[in-house]
Amino acid sequence: MDLQGKTIIITGASSGIGAAAAQLFGKAGANLVLGARRAAELESTAQAARNAGANAIILAGDVSEYGYADALVDLARTEFGGLDGAFNNAGIVGDMLAVPDMSIANWDQVIATNLTSAFFAAKAQIPAMLERGSGSIVFTSSFVGVSNGGLAGMGAYAASKAGLVGLVKSLASDHAAAGIRVNALLPGGTVTPMGGEGDADLLAFVADLHPMKRMASAAEIAEVALFLLSGQSSFVTGTAMLADGGISVRLV
Ligand code: NAP
């Protein structure tokens, strides 16, 4: 799967799945525009991608602000001449509490970071892809909120991730005829800082929830994002693609 000469925005690139995607997409020949809030960690991701031969630039910022989504697209235009794809992947879990105990501020922050950011990203990215006449956008959702089982204390996160799937279907339908594909990627438990990296008991608990009896590596999830961004998925749009080790089809 190749992204030779394609310019791709990756958010959440300072860590976990986004950092793994930067390495993989860079090796596949992409020009990378990398985003997240922590500039030093972003620069480490970019440097590793450059060492692997990629063109990579960074812009630190907050995905819950429209101006940041717009600035990432501007950077893709000025540095690389346009935008071909985006892996809108930044996200947070927030406080894990039952709704009566959850603060309104937490609800607002999770929805802004995970869902409103997707509206902002699409609003900024689609016009640039229309200029190109093609494009592919991938949003990182989750099995949480979409699979049959509910997870305790994850109301805000589940709502935000399910909301992404609805948004993707509408975006895909609106822009398919113009050559723009839009898909959601739904990872299962993945070994990253968010996924409990470093906490052996939590990792064992989460691994056991999966029929495969393990969690994904960040690189495995990045491979699915690469597929959705590459020409190999040219007839795929509007999907909620599970890469979850079977957790969504688990019976108990
Ligand atoms: P991670 O290692 O914690 O990475 C999260 C990334 O999002 C970081 O780069 C973080 O960077 C960025 N981010 C968070 N809030 C941001 C904001 N307001 N503005 C800009 N960037 C922001 O977690 P991960 O597991 O790789 O998560 C990536 C995506 O996968 C998330 O959307 C998550 O919900 C989803 N996911 C993860 C799992 C799992 O088990 N790990 C499972 C299903 C889905 P900064 O802190 O530098 O801003």
C-alpha cells in the first residue's frame, strides 16, 4: 500500500496510534503534516519519520479549535502544494464516571476533542480535497459506543465515538461523487498511553476482553488507516471499519 507523493495530515501524532501512523505513512512515501498539542513529542515523531526518509512538518495545537484545523490545511498547501488525505485521530477518554457523577466540563471537553474536532477537520479539509479532485479522510472512532456492549463510566467517550460514525456516513454520502472518501476506523484495545501502556494488570484485563486474548499494537491499527487512505480501498467509503480483535462480536 503506497502513499507516494501524497500529503497527509495526522492528528494525535505525538503518541500511540498517530505516532505509529507517521512512521508507516512516511515509509509509504507520504508528505506528513503532524498535529497534537505537545510540540516536543510531535517533533520526535517527525524526526523519526524524517530518518525513515519522509518529508514531515509539525504544527502544535488543539483540535478542538477550528483555527487549528484550518492552519493544518494551510500548512499542507504552503509546504506541499495541497492536501490528499487526513487521519483525524486525536482523542481523549476523559473522566471515567457514571453520568450523574460526571462534570459538565468533562462532557464538553470529550465531545469537543473527539467529535466537534471532526466537524472542524472536515470543514477545513474537504475544500482542499475538492481543489485536488480527490481525497481520503479517516477518523479514529472506537468499538466503544458502537459495539453491542456498553462499558461502565464511558458515556461521554462512547457518545463522541458513536457520533463520529454518524458524521462519517453523512460526509461520505455528500462528497463521494467528488472523489472524496470518508471512513471511520474502530480499533479495539490498543497498547498506547491511552490504552494502559505500562500498567500490566490493566493490559491483561483488557486483553482478556478480546476473543484474540490480546490487544492490538499501535502499528497494527496504523496499517488499517494506511489501507483506508491508500488507493487499495478505492471503493470503500462511509464504513465503520472494525479492527478490534473480535471484541464487538464477543457473546459475554
Ligand atoms: P494516545 O497515545 O493517548 O494518543 C492520543 C493523541 O491525541 C496524542 O497524540 C494527543 O497529543 C492527542 N490529543 C489529545 N487531545 C488533543 C487535543 N485537544 N488537540 C490535539 N491533540 C490531542 O492514545 P491512542 O490510543 O493513540 O489514541 C488515538 C485514537 O485512538 C484516539 O482517538 C482514541 O480514542 C482511539 N482509540 C484508542 C484505543 C486504545 O485502546 N488505545 C481504542 C480505540 C480507539 P497531545 O497530548 O500532545 O495533544
